[in-house]
Amino acid sequence: MEKATVYELMGFLLAFLGIGIAYYSIHFGIRLEKTKSELEHTERMRALELGRSLPGDGPWLTPLRAGVPVAAACRSASSAWRYSPAWPSVIMARSGRRPVSSASSPSAAAP
């Protein structure tokens, strides 16, 4: 057999195996999802028969779901205020010192 023929056969074989592996992966994935769905349905029906709360049917709005966005908004607002351009003048005014402006600095007065 020639070298080119062997490589062509190997390429065909690898492509055929790849298609087969993809087919079985999809087939078993669909089968697994179907089994999971059936088990979940059975679990929910059994919980209804026994009068228990259904799995996964908790309240949607919990303190954590409400608290995290509020805390993030407060933190970003405080950071925006803290690092705003007016912040140094606020510190200077509270300490009793006057902020130095660029017009009164000695380098600005030089010709």
C-alpha cells in the first residue's frame, strides 16, 4: 500500500470514529436528561401524596437576594462620593486648611 492511501484510510477511520462518538454522546446525554426528568417528576408526585413541601419551591425573595444588590449599590455610591474630584477640598475644609489652587501657586506666577 502506498503511504497516501494509508493516510486516507486513517483519516476516514478517525472521522468515522469521531462521528460515532458524537452520536453516542448525544444519545446518552438525551437519555440521562429523560431519566432525571422522570425521577424529578416521581419525587414531586411523592411529596404531594405525603403533603410535604415540594423540593425547590421555596420563597423567591430571600434576605440574601435582596441584601446583596442593596449593599453593592451603597458601596458603589460611597466609593463614587469618596473618590470624587471634590473630596480633597472637603478634607481640607474640615481640617481648617485652605486648598491650594493652581492660580495661587508659585509656579503659575512665573513668567
